[in-house]
Amino acid sequence: MTPEAAELDRLLAAIRGCRHCIETPRGKPLPHEPRPVLRASRTARLAICSQAPGTRVHETGTPFTDRSGDRLRAWMGVTPDEFYDGTRVAIVPMGFCFPGQDDKGADLPPRRECAGIWHRKLFAALPQIELVLAVGGYAQAWHLGDDAGATLQDTMLDWRRFLNDKKRRPRILPLPHPSWRNNAWLTRNPWFEAELLPVLRREVRKLL
């Protein structure tokens, strides 16, 4: 094992044992025991960066084991075996643990502790990542910074600029969250399926 791989293993072990949202939380503590869910390796060239695990992922410990995952895999044009091959695909959500739900039963935003403590260290340990799929507004805001649009719509309409920006490494391709809650957005934006998805599938195939 190389020193870089050993360092990544130590970092992943620290993340999986993290309890900051219980012991030193920013705001209210996590309402249940932490169960960080992520995948990363020194060989994966593609990273999927989304919001945070939901209830089912919290139970299983496996990311995107729901209808959103089925839709995301269809968008990418990959099989489950390809999607879950950690040597080829990293999965790094903005919040590593299920954040809980509000009074209406909707998932809360990703915990703020995760990105502040871990994300820069983790991506510094993954220099081989060539493309980040920034799924949803939280991931887009972090990965694009000031370049992100004021709204998800603004960011999505500018997807070609982000993907083709030769100064940014890794490259970023923004995606809406594949949740059924975005069905109306997908209906209003047929260009997403007609124009972006073929490019997404070509880019993914090149990296797998």
C-alpha cells in the first residue's frame, strides 16, 4: 500500500468514526447515532456528490438504495455493479449522515459539520478525481462556490460552462436531485434529457 493510500484509509476511518454532530454540533445535535455513508478510493476518477443519506440509506449503509438511485443510474447509463464499484466511482455527499426530518416529515438539510471539517481534506486525498457530478443545490454551492447560480435553474442552465472550464479541476457537471420531488422541474426543462443526459453518459463511460 502506498503512503497516499494509507493516508486515505486513515481519513476514511476518521470520517466513519466521526461524532462531531453529536458531541460538538453546530446547532441542534444529530437526533440519532451517526452512521456516515460514503465511498472513496485512490483509483476512482468519477465522484458523485449529492445532499445527504435518507432514511433507507441510513438503515442499509449503502448510498442511493432507493428510487432516486434508480433514476440517477438511468441518467448516468450505468449498471448497479458499475455504480457501486468503489474503485471506479466515489460517492461523497455533503452530509455523511442522515440529518433527520422536520415536523412535516421532510429530510433536513445536510449537517454543516461534515463539509467544514472533512471535505477539503478528503478531496485533497483524491487528486485523481476528474469529474464531479454535483447533484442538487447544496453540492453545487460547495463545489462551484461563487460560480454557482442564484438558483438551481440558473446553475443548471450554465452546465456547459462548468463542464468545459479548463481551469477547474476536477471538472463539475451540475445535476438536479433525482428525487420524484423534481419531476415538475424535469417536465419544464426537456433540454435536460435531450441535451445534457447524452453528454453525461459519454463522460461517465469515458471514466469507467
